[in-house]
Amino acid sequence: MVILSKKVLEAENVVFNYPDGTNALDGLSLSIEKGKKIAILGANGAGKSTLFLHFNGILKPKKGNIKFRGKKVSYKKKYWYSFSGSRYAAFFIQCFSRNFIWPT
């Protein structure tokens, strides 16, 4: 019997430091299941954008893995060209406070 994983996107013990020494991700693990809606929230500098840059293959973890549909992400150009023009790679930034919090 084959059991298919519902996990679409995974981060496994991801560690990333910027060249200036800033520790952006320190052992982060997260899995997102197909059809689930999630929110990534945190203060400025918490690592939200860094995490999404890893999910899009723009940044490569110093340690750990990123998986898409159960397969470890490759950082070779050939791999990412296969996503060109597809609906899978996107980076969306929205100012939460500007769009969702209204003065009372």
C-alpha cells in the first residue's frame, strides 16, 4: 500500500545566517499540507521573508532541507527553470497593518 503525503512544502531544521553574521533561521521546521491556508506572522526581522526566499529557491540553507511535494529542492539552475512561468514559485508581500487593521 502506498501512502501519499499531504505535505506540499516542508522546511526541516533550516539554518541560515546572512553574510554580516545575522542569524535569520535557527533550526526552523515547518510543514504545509495541501489545501491548508496558513499565515506566517512575526515582528520585523523575525525571518519571515528569509523563509519565503528559501521556499522560492533564492536562498539556500546553511543546514537543513526544503522539500516541495516530498522532494528535496535542488539549487541547480536547471531545476528552477522548470518552474519558469508556473504557478508554483511566487513571493507575495503585503503590509498587514495597512490592509487589515482599521482605526476605531
